Amino acid sequence: MADTPTPMMQQYLALKREAGDALLFYRMGDFFELFFEDARVAAGVLDIALTTRGEHAGEPVPMCGVPVHAAEGYLARLIKGGCRVAIAEQTETPEEAKERARRDGTPVSKSLVARDIVRFVTAGTLTEEALLEPRRANLLVAVAPVRDGVGLASCDISTGRMELEQCTPDALDAALARMGASEMVAPDDWDAAPADMIARPRADFRSEDGEARLKAIHGIATLDGLGDFTRPMLAAAAGLIAYLDHAGRGTLPFLLPPIARGTGAHLAMDAATRTSLEILEAQGGGRPGSLIACVDRCATGAGARQLAEDLSAPLADRGAIEQRLASVHHFHTDPLLRADLRAVLRQAPDIGRALGRLVAGRGSPRDLGQIRDGLSEARRVRAMLSDSTDLPALLQRMIEALGGHAALVDHLSRALVPAPPTERGQGGYVASGYDHALDALRETSGNARKAIAALEAKYRADTGTPSLKIKHNKVLGYFIEVPAKHGDKLMAADSGFTHRQTMAGAVRFNSLGLHEEATRIAEAGAHALAAEEAHFEMLVGEVVAAREAIAATAAALARIDVSAALAERAVEGDWAQPEMLDEPCLEITGGRHPVVEAALAQAGERFVANDCSLGTDDRLWLIGGPNMGGKSTFLRQNALIMLLAQAGSFVPARAARIGLADRLFSRVGASDNLARGRSTFMVEMVETAAILSQATARSFVILDEVGRGTSTYDGMALAWAVVEAVHENLQCRCLFATHYHELSRLADTCDRLSLHHVRAREWKGDLVLLHELAKGAADRSYGLSVAKLAGVPAPVIKRARTVLDKLEKGREQTGGLAAGLGELPLFAATAQQPEDEPDAVRTALETLDVDALSPREALETLYALKAQASETDT
């Protein structure tokens, strides 16, 4: 017969079934305990001791625990380790559990404190300050496929921002790459769901439920005033809200009215392009070395998060871009305003996230103080901008969002101490003078030491015992203690003292006077705490009532911070304001790669700037030259300049005229994708295929070394065909770097293609890389010189030179690798030619096993093939 689990283990197992695949933090006093496999996983991630407790099914129960007061730090490590956590709290006190046992007629000694899961802590549902990165948004995304479209709902519950959008299935990967979600949920019956999605019931993703929930949350009768939301969008919203409801156990976090993100409003970039350009994260992982690390000069965490969003989703609307550029220009031309404003912003707390915690019911007095201080700083920013002349339209709109909080700020200033604590259980955060009754209770509680000292002096005099002391501990409360030799005096029946405890060298007593004084102090302290708690709830209620206006102020501060920070970066790096145009051009004078330039500056070296001029008559540049000469850097810097410009930033160049692009593609560098069974060449071909099928005439494409990773003939043939396809079919702006000198012959047939190369010279046997771009084809590849620079042994270089001489002589005799390609029709012509149909007779002969045929079978086969040939001819 199996062992019957203890009541505590029965309760744990029931809660664990509710928790599912989440680790269960089971509250036991001052610790959260984990058992069984949860304990093994947590001990491994947290590097804490794994112990055992009792037995279950005849086996010791693995166990580990973390202190409640330090739980946030452990939770942060578990979430970063990819875990989800269910928090099971005690929902009653031990006294309440005993009272319940008495009512139920069960033994009080066996009463078990009730527990329940109060919250799921997951990567996308964090609000705690200690668990969030200040300069990075924390997005939860729900994806809902509906017929031919896919709905996406995203929100950052730490600030309440929520967006809904729709895309086609083939654009989903690019949309998810742009969002960079911390956590994603999707219907459990979706076979095409990405591998890292969390599966949720399909019933959670009903569009009618999404519409109803949004109306209920925001107290409106129709969504028409918020935007035009499609059925896929609403289905995704339903899934998102259902998951938040599940994670919060019926309590929803702060959600602002959703914003409908339209298709075509932003510069589209797929995941490969984002990885190649290292926008938010370097290819080696982490922020250092990325574009945002180079650009970010924001004074606030909220500004840094807004900048990251701007760089992830640059605009495709010229008017909106020019409004952002005008704001940056305003701060760029007024250094005093910029410096003063940034000094104020540095003092501004993150009111967006403080608001999120308060609305979600996880706020603290410190969060109220941050709201007060942040809104006060917003008022100062508003005054500074209002005094500035010729304010651009975008900043004027931001000014309007900064005001309207005077009464709330005044109330919070009167109610709170200057630096409220993070915990409200001990009180002390309501300011003196705000509530006179509370002040009186505090005075009573605060005078405890004087009252106790006076009582102690009185008892010493009455008993003639100078060594008598009044002490306090958590078990006995206040008590009187005398050395054991004086104990008999106080033991007398008429002494007025009551014996409580005898120690080895001391005796402890109580008295009526001490009991009354202790009760008065305790009651005053409890009443003071209750009064402060009531004030806290009232103040939170006022903040929650103004949540949308406060969120708008937080967003305005972030946008102002981004504008001032980009102006600061422009001054620091001598960046230029780009001129935005509708015609497809890219005219860069003295362009530089911002990340590479910053790295060289740290090493005391100078970046060599280069020009780029793409237009209607010269839209495709074929760039040759040696490795390490700067081809890849040149390609990337122009893509980054376009990205920065459409994000609303000045650019690292002396001047720039940029025609808006609808899509940006970068196929620069690739690596094996072993997890998906793809080689470097396969990855390259997949990315190239995406460009050829998705780019338009308004796109900007950079391609580097297409065709490497396979045979020379295959590689050059592919590169040749891709260049022709870009020139003839896509007709978009493109920079194409290659080592195939033979491709230079395309300049004879492609009238909008021009040849360029990065310059290099050999000096006394050594290669000097000039990193300068020049017109014309490269005269040679300098591959052996680069190998020598890399440290390849001299005998190997010598042998390679001998082989190279032999190959070059053969090329001269045969006309080269690309001999005869000049006579080929262009891609546009060959693409229209039908492919040769397979010869059925030839195919049958190739598959025939002659040795296996008998003489009769051979004769019959011959007749059949002859008949088949006759049919083909007719």
C-alpha cells in the first residue's frame, strides 16, 4: 500500500498541478520552498544547496529554498535562466488557520495554513524594478493566425503601452524580429508557431472576446475612437489579455488604450538584416558594440527605451521623420537649453514604470514619491521649453502633455516624506503635519522609550534594586529583568510583580503598569500603521485615476529626452542633419560607420570617410578590392545612415540627401545555422532569396560576397545572375561587394551599374590598406598580401604565388573564367525563356538497367522506346 502524503504535501501537489510547467515558490514562513524536480532545476540555476525533506512514495523529497526578503534577486536569475515561476503565498495567518480548524471540528494541532497561487512571474509579465532592465522595454507578444492574416498584440506591462497590428504570414518573422519580445504566446493548435512560443488554449484567441475585453477595460462602448482594428488584431488582443489574466490570477496589469500600427508606416527589416546591422545587440551578444550603444546618450531609462524602439522601427513617412529631425535640430542649435534640460531629466524618476506598479497593485510608497518627483520635473521641463522660441510642432505637442498635474503633485508633496521607503509595512512614509491624528499616534509610540525609562527608574526606587531593567523581545514583548539574587524581592505576593520566566542568572517579571504602558504603545503603533495604510490606498487611488494623463507625460518626457540626446550625439560626433526626399536617391558626403569610428577613436586612430551617390541613373554600385579594405564597413555604414535618418536622427556624415526607403535589406556576413541544419552557403542563399522576392524599387539593398561557399564557377554564376536580377527586375538602390573581377563585365550591359573599389597599395613588399573608395574596377585582389598580413608562413605564400602565376597564365590563354559571358542575353530576357522540357526517351534510357534485362525484355523495351520516340516527334 502506497504511503499517504501528508496534508502539507497534498496541498503542495495540488498547487503544483495548477502551476504546470512553472517552478512553484511555496511560502513557508520566511522562505519560499521548492520541492522535487522544481528544486533540482532551481538549485542548478541559482547555484544553491539542494537538500531533502521527509519522504514521498518511499523516496527522499529534494528541496531548496530562498528567503522571502531576497526573493526578487533569485527571481531575476530564474527568469534570465528561461524559467517561469508561480508564487504560492499564505492566504491566512496561523491563528486564522487554527480558528478555521475549530469551526470545522478538526484538530487544531493539525491545522494547515491555506495557500494559493497569487501570481505567475514570467519574462513578459515583470513589473518589479529589480527584475527589469531600465534602458530596455520588456514586451509580451501574442500572435493569432486568422485565415490569411496574422494578428499581433504587444504590450509592456511595466508602462502599459499596448499596440495591435496585422501582417501576412511571410512577414511574421520580420515583425517578431522588430519587437524583440521577452515572451510570446500563441494558440496551441497552430502548427506553424515559432518554437519559442508558449502554447495557450485556442479558445483564448477569439476576436469577439478581444473586442469585449478592451471595451470593458477602458470603459467604452465602441473601439472606433481608438483606431481601426481588424479581426486578427482583436484575436491577438484576446490572447494577450487572457494570458495576463492567467499570470495575474484574475488581476490585470496597467494597460493603456491600444494603438493600431498600420502596415507600411515603418521601414521594414527582416531578422537577418537586424542581426547583420547589429542595431540593438552586437553579433557576439550583448549591447556593447551595437548601434544603440554607440548612439544612446539619453538621460533617462524611458528615453533609452524610446530610442531603442525608434531604431528598431524607423519611420517611412517623410512628414513624421522631418518633425523628429526638427526637434533634434532645435536642441542642436541651442546648447544652453540642451544642457539645462538634460540636467533636469537626469533627476527625473521613471514615472512610467512606477505608474505600472501602482496600477497593478504592486506599488510602494517609493513609487508614489517617484510619481511626485517625476511630475515635478516634468513641470520644470515644460517651463524651460515654453520659454524657448521657434519651438517645432513635435515639441509643442510634448509641452501640452507635460501639464495638468499641479493638484496631484501638491497633494503628494504634502502627504509624503521627501524619500519614501520601498516597503510600507513599517510605516514612516506619510509626512508630519499631513494628518494631526496620525502625528499624535506617532508621538505616543515615539515617546515609548521615555515612558519605559521613567517606569524603570520608578521600579528601581520602589524595589531598591539598581540593577533592575525593562527589556523587550519579540516573544515576551516588554518585561522586567533582575539578577537571580534579587528575584525573591519581586516574588512576594504583595510586590505587584508577576513572575514570567526564570533564567540561569536572571528572573523575569511583568507588572500591571508595564502591561498598560506596553498596550498603549502597541495600540498607538498599530493605529499609526493602519492610518498610513489608509492614506497610501487613497493616494494610489488618485494616481490611478489620472493614469492615462501621467502615462502621456511619461511618454512626452521620453520623446524629449530622445531628441535632446540625439542632438548631444550629433554635436559630439559632428553629425549632419539629413535632407529627406521622396525620390529614390542616396547621396552621402563623408559618410562614416558610427560604431567602427567610435572603436577607432578609442584606439587613437582615424576613420576614413567615404562618399556614396546612388540615383536613378546610377543605382547599383559593384565594389571590389581586397579583404580588410573596408568594403563591408562601407556597405553597413550607408545602411546605418539611412536607418538613422528614417529614425529621425542626424547622421555620421558631412552631408546627406536621402530618399525614403520602404525596406532595408542587408546580406553582409553569414554563419552556419547548425540548429536548423543550414550551412553558411545555405543561410546566404536563403537570405538572398528573401531579398529577390521581397525588395521593391524603393528598397535599399546591401549585398556582400554573394556566391562564396561553393565552387568558383557556381559562385560566380550566382553572383552574376543576382546582380542582373537586382539591376533589371528590382531596379532598387544597391551596393554589391564582390571578389569576382569578372563581374566588372556587367558594366558593359547594365547601364545603371557603376564600378568602384577600395584602394590598396603595396609598399616594399607589404600591403597598405587605404580604406578609400575609388571609381573603376579593382586591378587585383591582393589575396596573397592579405594572407601575409594574417601571418600565413612565408613558404606557403611562396607556393601560392607559384600556383597563382600558373592559373593566371591559363586564364590569359583561355580568355578567363568569364569567357563568352558577354554574349549572353540579359537576365530579363533569359528569365522569360521557357525551360527546356525533359527528353522522355533519354530519361527512360538513363534509368534502364540493361544488365538485368532478358533478351525478350530487351527487345520489348526497344520497341517501346521506338514508339515513344515516334510520339515525341509528332
